[in-house]
Amino acid sequence: MAGRNVRNTRIASRAVRAAAAAACATLVLAACGSTKDSVSSGGGGTGKVGVILPLLTSPFWQSYNDYVPKMAKSEGVDALKTVNSNSDPSQQITDINNQLNQGVKGLVVAPLDSAAIAAGLDQAERKGVPVVAVDVAPEKGKVAMVVRANNVAYGEKACEYLGKQIPSGKVVQIMGDLASVNGRERSEAFRTCVQKNYPKLKVLEIPAKWESDTAASKLDTLLNANPDIKGIYMQAGGVYLAPTLQTLKSKGMLKKAGQAGHIAIVSNDGIPQEFDAIRKGEIDATVSQPADAYAKYGMYYIKAAMQGKTFKTGPTDHDSEIVKLPSGILEDQLPAPLVTKDNVDDPKLWGNTVK
């Protein structure tokens, strides 16, 4: 009986060990599955990163495109060659899906349409791929961070500058695409600031959708009916500068700063062409949108997101502030200084570093 009990005990012991081994194997498989999941949700900080541009017809986005590989290298990010969505929101969703199908572990996207981009963000979330949005904040969808400057401040800075230059009269704002939160915020901020602080100014508006041809044709029509325009606010110098100056020139209305009949012009972007126009007196000011910092911190945050890092609101170590948008998304609001003839030659401005 005692021998049988010992034998039974040994058999039971072997069964326990076998069960434990099986359980351990199960745990190992589960751990492997967990590791795989963490890789698909960001690659543990490694893996290919897709970078999707909204367009390449603007000198601003051309500069951003040039900065991307440089900043990716400096931040230790393995970025694929950039993809250009050619101003087509539906194409941008296709581009996102194509990148996801290539197995990217992170995405840096500059959304064309703040609402439409949600479809692409949903696809990325389903695949566990983190996304950083650059320049434009989505209305909904999951992103690790929005890298952007304060676009309300863009409109307000343009308003304040023109308001101080022009006592009364008509001013035009050539707006961006109102499907983009950038276009809406700049437009509303400029309009509200003028109404509140400079009631003697009358705002005329041109919805131009970030399209140079649209800006040119609509400005031409508006100037025919309103030849007494005193000021212009261009929401994107990258696409509106050349057509605006050409339209004014064709009508004999392009007068240099200080000359009688000069139309005060404020822009947004901070591209070298705007700086040259300021030096020539053709335009008066621009808000420098940081193309270099957009690329740098786009890469910085996607790497952090792939490593599973999270962030909180408050000041950063790079002279910006992380804020929470009404949607609940976090946004790093990078500094965007006003550039005039007084500081246009500042070597720290990215527009003065482009070769």
C-alpha cells in the first residue's frame, strides 16, 4: 500500500509538473502575443514610419518635405520617403491605408481635412499604429500629439498689425480651406479681432481653399469692385504670395511700403519668398510658421508614441506649451513669431536658413 501511494504520488507529481510546464508554455505564448501586439502598436520605438504630406505646390511644404529626412535622422527615426496627397483628402486616406499595408509602425500626417482624416486615423488605431498630426488638428480620432502653432494667434497677429497701420477702410482676408481647422481658426480670429478692436475697418473675405488660382481670380474680381482696398491678410504665403503680388501688379496697385497707395499686407508661413518681399517693401509682415520645428517634433513625438510614452499639458523644454483641445487631443503649440522689416534678417528664423 505504501509503495502504491509513493508511486501514485510520483505520478501526481509528474502530472503537476506537466501541467505547470503546459501553463508556462501558455504564458510564454501569451507573452509573445503581447509582445507582438506592442510592436504593432508602435514597434517598441523601432520600425518604419510613414510621413504623409498634404501638398507640394507650396514653398512651405516643400521646405517641410526637405526637413523631414534631416530631422528623422537627428531623432533616430526610420522614416520612409514622404508621400504627397496632392491636396486631395480622399487620396490622403488612401495614402494612409497604403502605408499601413506596408507595415509601418508609426505615421506622421499633415491632415488636409480636419473631419475627413478621421477615417484614416480609425484605420491606424485598428492596426495599433500611433499617429502624430502636423500643422492641422483633427476634429476627432486618436492621435498621440498634434504638432502645430496657435492658429488663432496667426489671425490675431495679422489683425493687430493691419489695425495699427490702417485707421479705417477695407481690408481683405484671403482665407484657407474652411474644411481645415487652420482655415477656420485664422479666419474667425482675424474677423473677431477686427470687429472688437478696429471697428472702422471693413473685412472682405475670399475663400480660396489654399489654391493659388482661386486666390488670384477672386482677388481680381474683388479689386475691380473695391479699388480702395487698404490691406490684405493672406492666410498662406506659400500659395497666395505670388498670385496676390501678380494681381496687384497687373492692376498697377503694387506700391512699396512708404509710397502713396501702398496696400499693407500681412501673411502666414515665413518662407524665404515672403522675407524677400518684406525686404523689397512689397509686403509688410508674416507670421513664421515653423516648418523646421514641425518636422523635428513630428519625429520626436512619433518616436515617443512608438515607445509607449505619453504626455501631459503644460510648458515644454522647447519654448512651447502642450494644451488639451476641446476634442481631448493634446497639441504642442510651437512658437510662431511675427516677422517685419525690423527682424526679417534674424538668422534664427528658419526662412533664413533655407538654401
